[in-house]
Amino acid sequence: MSENLKTFNKPCIICVAITGSVGQKNNNPSIPISIQEQIESTQESYEVGASIAHCHVRNYDGSPSSDIEKFFLLSEGIKKFCPGMVIQFSTGGRSGKGEERGKMLSIKPDMASLSVGSTNFPDRVYENSPKLINWLIKEFQKNNVVPEIEIFDLSHIFQLKNIVEQNSFENFYIQIVMGVKNSMPANKKVFDFYLNLIKDFFPKTQWCAAGIGKNQFKINEWSASSGGHIRTGLEDNIRLEKDILAPSNASLVKKAVEICKNNNRSVSSCNETRKILCLNQEY
Ligand code: ZN
């Protein structure tokens, strides 16, 4: 890593979470559902500054899917229309049960999300049993996929420490998630506490944070001003303002770009993102 990337004003990586597994067209018609819509929306986001695409796939009726074929088509489209962009699949739990959640890792995306503990979600338990987590870790290793570890709760930071101490991962990225109903709220004192622990336990690891719903821009601001990276997109938030629906993923990426500028952070290019996160430079 070059010296200038280590400074506080290092480039800020913007990840766009384009679709998720919950929002539907009747919540916001701009949420991309079909593969074609997803590729177009990712390209628009890429053109205004996003360098990571966080991807879920859906069935034709909008319900979440674990279909490997869909993940493959989406990643091929992103590679074609957004050269260099980092592709990150979700192994989140709405699309399937148990090991179904990790089957798409065989496509070998650059990265994929990995939850290391359970938490409550608005309408259910987000269940991640130790057995499933251990199986997923092996799939990540087998396929050489860099994990983005999702921190929904304080205990997940300690869980990650245990995993790292067992030498499971040489390279990983950390994503703090705040503002999910029934899970950890977007609280600045907790955010700062999380960061202190993360810097203590994993001093060289890059981190990002995501705020759900109305917390999105606030968390973007906290991340950019604390030397972290930004996640935005319609998966997490469907509104530009309280009464205005976001017209596209790109409109949310543009807000993130503004937040970077206000915090004296340049927006990371795809090549810079690959360097900062020690990802494959060949794509
Ligand atoms: Zn997701």
C-alpha cells in the first residue's frame, strides 16, 4: 500500500447496495429488480463514483432468490459495463436457508458479505448459527473470496476477533450496520465505541458503515469524517429527503460524493479501491 493511502485523507470508497432483498417497486419504483435493471442501475452508480456493487438477486415476482445463474448473469453484466468495479455478493439470509446462502461463492466474486452472529431484524430473527458460519468461512476460503464482515451488534466484533485468531482470514473488510429496527440503533457513542475496538483489534483493517433508512446520510457523514468508507444505495434507504423518494441508486451515490467532498476526502476510483482493500488487480 502506498504511503499516501495510509493518511487520514485517504480516498473514500463508495459501495452501492443496489437492490437488497426487502424493498419492492411499490415502495420505490426505482429499486432495480430484473438483472437488466440491476446492471443499468449499477452502471449509473459506477459513472458517478461507486466502486463496489453489493448484490442480491430477485425472482420475477420481486421475492429474494439464491439462484446462482442470476448471480452469474449480474456479475457478467457488471464486469462488461462497469470495468474494474468490485463485485460483492450478499450471503444474507432472506434468499435461502442454510447452505443455499453460500452456493454462489463458487462464482468467485471479488468479495461477499458474511455475518458472524445472529441479531433481530424488523420482522424476524436473522439467524446465523455457529455451524453455518463455519461452513460459510470454509466456502470463502475455498473460493478465495474476500469477506466483508457485517457487524450488527457488539458481540460480532468479538466473534470476528475469535475467527481471525484462528487464522481463518488473511484479508477481510468490516461493515458496521446501524439503524436496523430491533437491532443496534444509529448511536454516535456506540459508533465511536465500535471504532475504538475495531482499531484496537484490527489496526490495519479497512472499515465501512451503513445506516438504514433515515440514518443513511448521518452514518455516511460519521464514516467519512472518521476515516472510514461509505455504503449507500436503495437496499438501505429509499428516500433522498423525508418526503422525496430517491429517483435512482445514482442519486444516493451523488449524495455520498458530496459528503466525501465536504470531509476533504477524494472519491476512490475502482483501481484505488482494489489497492486499498488488497483485492485482485486483474479483472
Ligand atoms: Zn445486502
